[in-house]
Amino acid sequence: MAKLPIYNSFHPILKQKTDRVEKITDDIKQLVTDMFETMYDTKRGVGLAANQVGKNLSIVVIDVREVKGLEDTAPMVLINPIIKKYSEEKEFCEEGCLSIPVLYEEVERSSEITIEYTDINGTIITREASGFLARVMQHEVDHLNGITFYDRLSAFRKSLAK
């Protein structure tokens, strides 16, 4: 296992759409293990996208067990995730990002989503998520599409954050 460097929001890899994973190889499994270790090492992350560690691949790891009410949620690996449905109901909540470590801002997101992804065993999963888990999934899928939460702020909020 290896701790990976986390790229900051100014790195160009965070502004581009990631490539699909065509096959789950031993290298992909090792990357996932390293991503979890890297995220846990920060002591504050609940999600990490592969491009945040310099890999242009559509992979996300999520572990929300430290969040009250989600203690029984198993750590997740989302490969090639696609959000199929967003609820019309939205909510604002403060977000942070391991690639933007000093900024925390209110971001509007759908309160419920339906997401499809491949797990580490190659099984295609379709699942509904709500609340904090839905927010984390949306945040991480945004990374895979070259979007940071800063990009979701209003012009006014961006100017205040600067």
C-alpha cells in the first residue's frame, strides 16, 4: 500500500473529464487500495476521486462510516459512475475538498440521486442515495467530470472565497 499525493485544484488533471476503466486489473485494485489509504491518512476525507491523486481514471472511493447515521454504510468503490437521476428537491450544505483544503462553502445539490457504477468485483450496481451520501457521490462524480465544488459557487461566493 502507498499513500498518494493529492493534487490541488490548480492542477490541470482536475479540470478534465476522466477516462473510463475498461477492465478491472490488479493495477486498478492496487490503485483503489492506495486511494483508500490516502483518504484515511487525511483524517477528514469521506471521498476521493482518482484524478485527485493524478490518475486520469473514472474511479471514486467513498467511506462515510464516521458520519452519524451512516455508520453501517460499507466503504464503496465506484468505477465509471453515472448519475442517472437527480431529484428536483435541492438542499444547501457546506462542502470541503481534499484538493482545496482551506475552503468550505455552501453548495446546492440534489437531495436524492440514482447512480449506476461498477464495483471492484465487476458487478454493475444501480442504487438510490439520499442526504449526505448523495452529496458525497455528486461531489466525487463532479471531480470525474472536471468540476470542483468551487465551480458550483455563485460569482458572489467565488469572489468572497478569493
